[in-house]
Amino acid sequence: MSEPMKGTGTKIVIEWMPDKNSSIPLYQQIVDYISGKIAAGDYAAGVQLPSQRDMAMQFGVNRSTIVTAMEELMSYGLIESHSSHGTRVADMLWSPKHRQQPPNWSHYVKQGVVPANSITMQRLNHYEASPDIMQFSTDQLSFDVFPTKMLETVMNKVAAQKPDLSYLQPQGLPELRKILAKRLAYHRNIHVPESCILLTTGLVQTMILIRNCLLKPGSSIFTEEYSWLYSYPRQTTGMKVRSVPMDSEGLCYWQMPLNRETDSSPLVYTMPNYHNPTTLTMSAERRRQLLGFCQNRQLPIIENDIYGNLWLDAPPPPTIKSLDESGTVLYVSALNKELSPALGMAYMVAPESVVERLADMKRQTSDMLSFYAQWMLVRMLDDHTFDDYLAYVRSRLQERRDKMLHLLDKYFSDLATWTVPQGGYFIWLEFEDDLPVEQLFEKALLNNILICPGTLFSPDKNHCLRLSFSYIPEKDMERGLKTLAELTLQLKKHF
């Protein structure tokens, strides 16, 4: 199992195993591997290596083999050990093999404009690609729900059509934007022309475009006290993310610490439907009140509705955008949550002037969206194929949610509380004691279980956990939750 190495804020990943059938001793293979990485500049000066126990697990060898390898690397002057800082790549490399040192990449990576993800997020991103891990963290559909046959049929239709693959408008494929406009009118009561729709590769790109084009450094973004915005720093770099309390009906807008003298170009970011991570749904009355509050103050709203199609028991209340008659709301949604992240498709509804500005920046800073993926979505959305598929997805997600709720009652009833999500992918657990969820994350990972601690979604310490029921194989769900409950009990005894 490979592991991001803690160090300068960049993710250094071990994706290699020694050959146990080789005539070269295992410790020497490890020495050659690490010294080669240092010589190439991949492991910069000052980077901290994992503990000897972790390296033994990652390389699949005895700890004594790691001790021997570390002693040899230390004798070369390549690494140095500090009682308080662990083992790090040496600042000065004196070995003849390494006298021609690479640039001090550690210095460069520290001075970049965009901060690195937290170590926890880096590890999540890394392990979510591992087939050996039980995934309670992934916000995508399980392979047994994924519409393989439907996509094969659509791909064949698109290939037979031989669509034009030349450069398109930076706003996105016109045919797809026309269909989205029709669907928004029918399903969301949002009536806009295609010129008011911008296609992007995903929510992250959308937020970065908004930041770069509409806001100035230091602008305030008011959002729920738990929010997806806290988990990825790059889309809000240079912004002041301001926490606003929540209750069972959603964002408590009247507690927004808005100060026109100190808050530069403020806006509100909210997720009314199946909020990530708390899964709460904002009431219809709260939506109307929030919109009125913001309209009276000329305060823009970004409404994130990426899970809006994934309702499980009943459709959600009307979107805030459908109530908006003054152009206050920028509406953001996506199609990759219902299908696959590989399609990389999100969209935003905004005034034409905003769409044109963001489209211009998109052309400057990134490659265009996949033409093939856009044509596939045209074919799926142009008839009842997608809606029939959505009905199937909802039924499968409802089954998975109900199974996880049953298992939580079985294993966590004395450990945590939770609400029943009405849509989306997640269940939000709040432990009754001040449980150190970061330690639970570490212990779960050692047992091949990946979870999302609540600390990823808040600037403040908390004892919450987000569990996904959408991806993990159902055969593994009980085993994983049972183990997680046992690890929680172990932590409670020692805390």
C-alpha cells in the first residue's frame, strides 16, 4: 500500500515494491530506490520520511530491513534523524554520488501561490484509487450502479455520427447547452437562454473561475459552518471564507457576520439540497428568506445543486434560482455525480456578461471540455434515456442508504447520532463524545478503510464523520462498519 510522505506540503508518493525474488538484498533495493529519488530531486531536502513501521508496511518487509536501509542511507549523508522531527532528507548531501545537487525544490514548492491540500486530503486522494481499500469516502457511484450498457450504446451512436471535433465556443457545445436550458425549465423552473449557460470540467473549475473573474483578493465568501469549500483550498485562495451557523432548516443567514466596511465584495455560497457534508436540505421558507435577505443587500448567491437530481424519497423544494427575478443567484450544477467523474461535466447559469467573462478566462487557462463527452451527453439527454436511468439510480441509492442506516443502528447506536439523508451520497455522523476523528482516520486506514473526518469540512475542531453509501461494494459494507465501530470503541477507551 503506497503512501503520501509528509514533508514540505507536497504529496510525495511511494509506488514501488522491492523484488523479493531478486538476488539483491531487500535493504539494498530500498537504499537504491530512496537514494535515486533523492538524486533526481523527487525527494527534496527537508522532506520527512514515513516512520520505520509505516515504511515496513508500505515496502512489505520486516522492520529490521528498514532499520538496515536507514542506517546505510544515513552513513551516505543522504538522510538525518532528529528526535523531534523524525527522519528527513538531509539539507546538505555530501556523498560523491550526490555532490551535484538538484535545485532546492523544497524551497520552490513552499513559495507557490496556491497552498497544498492538507495531509489528510492528500492521503484521501491517493487511496481512493486503491482497489484494496474499503471506500466510505468516495462521492461517486458504485460500479454495479454505473450505466455501462447505456454508455456503450451512446458511444456507438456518437461514433457513427462522426461529430465535428474542431474547436468549439469556450461556453461549451451549443447543442448541449440548448438541451440543458430545456431541462432546467422543465425540471427546475429556471428559464434562461443557452447564452446564460457555461459548461466547465467540474465544480472546482467553476469556483476557480468565479474567484479569478468576479472577486478581488480578500473578498469574503459566507458559507455553512461545515462546507466542501474548506476541504480544497485552491478554489478560495486569497479569499476569506466566513463560517455561518446552520440549523435543521439550513443556513442561518441572520447570523451572517456581514460588515460592509470590512468585507470586500462579499457573496454567499450555499448548498440547499443534500448539503455536503451534513446532508441537510434547506426548507422552502428558508430559501425564500435567504434570497430576500441577499436581494435587499445586493449580495450575490452561489447556489450549488450538484446532488439535486439524486433525491431519494421525494423531490426537493424549488431551487433558490427559480425564485430569483433579479439576477442575484449564480446557479451551479453538474452531470458527473449521476454518471461518472470521468465525464468531467458541470455547468453554471449566470447573466450573459458573467458567462462571457468566465468563458474567456476558461479559454486562457485550461484545455476545452471533452468534445466526445459533450456529444455523449447530448445523446443521453435528448430522449428519455437519462431520466429512465436516473429513476434506476435513485432506487439503488435508496437501497444502499437503507442498508447503511440499518447497519449503523446495529453497530453505532451507542456511539453516534445521525440524520436520515433525503438524497445525495452521504450520512453524517456526530459522535457523542469528543472523539479524535483524525486518529480514527489513521486507525481505519491501517485496517484498509477510508473515511472522511469532519475536520476536512470545517476550520474548527469537531467530532463528526462523513460516510458514503454510494460506492462501497454492498458485500463489504457490514464488515467495514463493524470494524469501524470496533476501532471507535478502542479510541474511546484510551481517550
